[in-house]
Amino acid sequence: DAGVIQSPRHEVTEMGQEVTLRCKPISGHDYLFWYRQTMMRGLELLIYFNNNVPIDDSGMPEDRFSAKMPNASFSTLKIQPSEPRDSAVYFCASTKTPIEAFFGQGTRLTVV
Amino acid sequence: GEDVEQSLFLSVREGDSSVINCTYTDSSSTYLYWYKQEPGAGLQLLTYIFSNMDMKQDQRLTVLLNKKDKHLSLRIADTQTGDSAIYFCAERANDYKLSFGAGTTVTVRA
């Protein structure tokens, strides 16, 4: 398996634009997580899914953020409208056991 | 995360041992983890320990857990330049959520 695949690796966008980050989990993993990493706040869990259903979205910062998982092999994290303070590295991770989560390479988002 | 604390920086000479410390607050933590992040990469699981264990050794890595003091440490023996990275401590309670520390940047000098 190629691991967790995220796209794009880098995204630069203007304030106010919509941004969509994508994730393909490892096949057979039924848990998917979205994390955000910043210098100020470290790694924060935004939302996680089990069997494509959102289980806990308490970490989603505000209504501008939304996440979907239309099927077992694809998830999106959307920010609309984007703001400079959304600049961060966004990681997707997946797992099928509670022991280990496998992380993607991340998407570095810069909002100017 | 505010529930997991670790020192931010560690500088170590090549060949010496590195010790990275972490404290956590959730007494219901079932698993505690050490992840490694190299520049521009995602997080890679190094090792983990179940909360009913005191120690776990895996090649050059030794994890010590003091559950009474809620203290976790990672010792890397014979530290190499390839060990330079950010190391994250994380805890997990009874759900699938991981709470991470801020990360310790380890710099290995020749």
C-alpha cells in the first residue's frame, strides 16, 4: 500500500478563496483523522471519522471549516472562506486499530 | 496539546544518549506514544507503551513510563545524525483520539 496520500502537498491561496484538501486513507482502515499543525498550537485534532461517519468534530475551529468522507477511500477538508490564520500544515491519518495511526505527508497551506 | 507537555529543544553529541521527557495529565490514558517528524514529512510512529507497562525496549529506543507521576521518557542510545528530528509525545485514552505534545526538536551535533 502507498500509505496515506494527501493532495496537494502545497497550496497557496488568497484570503477569501475556498480551499479543498484531499486525503486517501490506507485501504481497509476505517478510521480517518484530520489534524492541523502550527507553531503556536502544535498538533490539533480537527475531526475524525469511523466508517465514513463523523464521530467527533469538536476540534473544527469554526463554521468556515467542513469535512466530508463520501466513501471509504476519500475525504476532503474544505475551508471557505480562507483566512491568513488558517495557514498551517494539515495532516490526514488513518487506522484500523486503536494502537497506531498512519500519517500522510501533509498539505502545507499558505493563505495570503 | 495543553494536556501533554514536553521540553522544546534538545542538543546532543553524536554517539551520546538522548533523553526526551514528557508529562501528561489524563490518568485514563491507555496508550502513550512517541512519534518522529523529519523536515517536510508526516509523523512516523517510533514506539508506544501500554499503560500497564513500566518499560519497553526496541533496539536503540527505550521508553520508561512512571504512571504515578504521569511521566514518559524516550531514550535513544548511540544517537546518530539521522535522529535529528522533532519528537512528539502523545497519549490516548479510551477512544481513538490522540493528544500530542508540542514536540521536542532534537539536534545532533558532530
